[in-house]
Amino acid sequence: MTCTCRKEITEKLLARFKEQSPEATGHTVSLSGYTLVFGGNTLAEKGYMPIAATASFPLKKGGFKEKKKPQNMVFTYCPFCGVKYDQEKNHDAN
């Protein structure tokens, strides 16, 4: 990931947190929701969002049972600047 959105937003959140809690020490902020994606011979960091999928499945005995199937949706675009992850190098050159 070559855009600097994650870094910039983390810095802004940290500054705001320090303003809100000046009496505290050791302030840290981290953005979760990023993962490493393997593709071919490359390794890329992309944003993702957890999805809570729930449905009622039929039982052999009759009736239904609700099951949760957690999934992750990986973004193809930076959720902050909108640049397509595959085009980031071209975007930075402009």
C-alpha cells in the first residue's frame, strides 16, 4: 500500500486523543482493519471490513437453527482516498 492515508489518519487520531486526554501519558492509536494479501509473487496490505452473516439453516430433524458465518470483505480501493490499490503507484507519480 503506497498511499499515506493510514499513516496520516493515525497521526490525526493520535493528536486528537492527546488533546482529549492531556492528563494521560503513553498515548497510542492504531487503525485495525488491514490485512496482508498474497497474490502471485506479490504481498500487499489492503483494508478490510468484517462481515457478520447470519442465516437460519434447516435441521435434519426438522426446524431451523441460526448459524453465524463470519467473513471479511477486502477493499479494492483505499477507503479514505478512493485510489484503487493496484493503481497506487500511478497515482503517486502524478
